Amino acid sequence: MTAPQSIQETLVTGATVWLTGLPSAGKTTVAHELARTLRAEGRAVEVLDGDEIREFLSAGLGFSRTDRDTNVQRIGFVAELLARNGVLTLVPVIAPFADSREAVRKRHQAGGTPYLEVHVATPVEVCSVRDVKGLYAKQAAGEISGLTGVDDPYEEPESPDLRVESQDQTVQESAAAVYALLTERGLA
């Protein structure tokens, strides 16, 4: 049995992949498909789903700009913690404001932790047809307001590491594009 030349050789590089986009863009679906592929290869993977985080980590926060920023920073902290400990952390969270996303990127950079931003760039017209949670219908009926990309802002990333056009490809193709980016960066 040959021992590794150094402990560093045995460490697996973690990373955070932040999938941003409008509600019903396909962020979570792509993240779970990618997670299946990575787990099949024996990688430690976590999906930090935005809805679950709001229920368990950010309960009590609303949807004001301040609360949204607090939510994104909490998720960013947990993602960086997991990633720096060798976990590929997939974060399908809207994160509508560029400055919030940039703060998360800087947190990762400060710790030397790889961070990739993927814009799931599904047009609002397609998202409103998908309407996975019925949010667009509720907004149209006047039952809710503050829907990101409709009557609340969404600042699209100017230079994401990858832009996925989920309306033009299958879930598997979208996940494969993210996997290819991870491979290209030496993270898969």
C-alpha cells in the first residue's frame, strides 16, 4: 500500500456554484440533476435550496431588500463553509441584487474558495408559463406583490461564469453545461 506523498493530495477541492435566475427559471431542477451526476461519481455534494433555507435558516425574514440581502449573505456563509471543507455546494437561489451576489463572491475569494456564478437566463415569459409555485398567477391576480422580475427588480449578472438558456435545452443538457464548467475549472 502506497501512502500519499502529502496530506494535501488527499483533499478534495470544494466549490460553490450559485445558480441565479428568476422564479421558475429551472435553478433548483438543474442543481438537483447536477447533484445526481456528481454523487454518482462519489463527490460530496449539497444543494442549498432557497425555499428550505428560508424555512430553516432564515425563518422570519421577509422580502424587503434588506431581508433579501441578509438571506443571501447567510446562504453565502454556509456555502463557503461547506465548499472550503471539500463539498461541492450548489446554490439555486434567486439572489436578485448584483451587490449581494458580489459580496458572496468576495467572501469566497477572501477564503480562497472557488466560486462560480451560473445565470439560469430563462425569460420571464417562459417562467410565468412554468409557474412551478403559482407565484406568477398570484401576482397577476393581485394576491401578492414584490415578485422578482415582475414588480420587484432582478439584476441580471453582467459577466456570469456561465449563462444557461434552460428554455432551449433539456434539464440534462443544462446540468451538463454546468458540469463542463466545473471540469474546465478543475473542480469536477
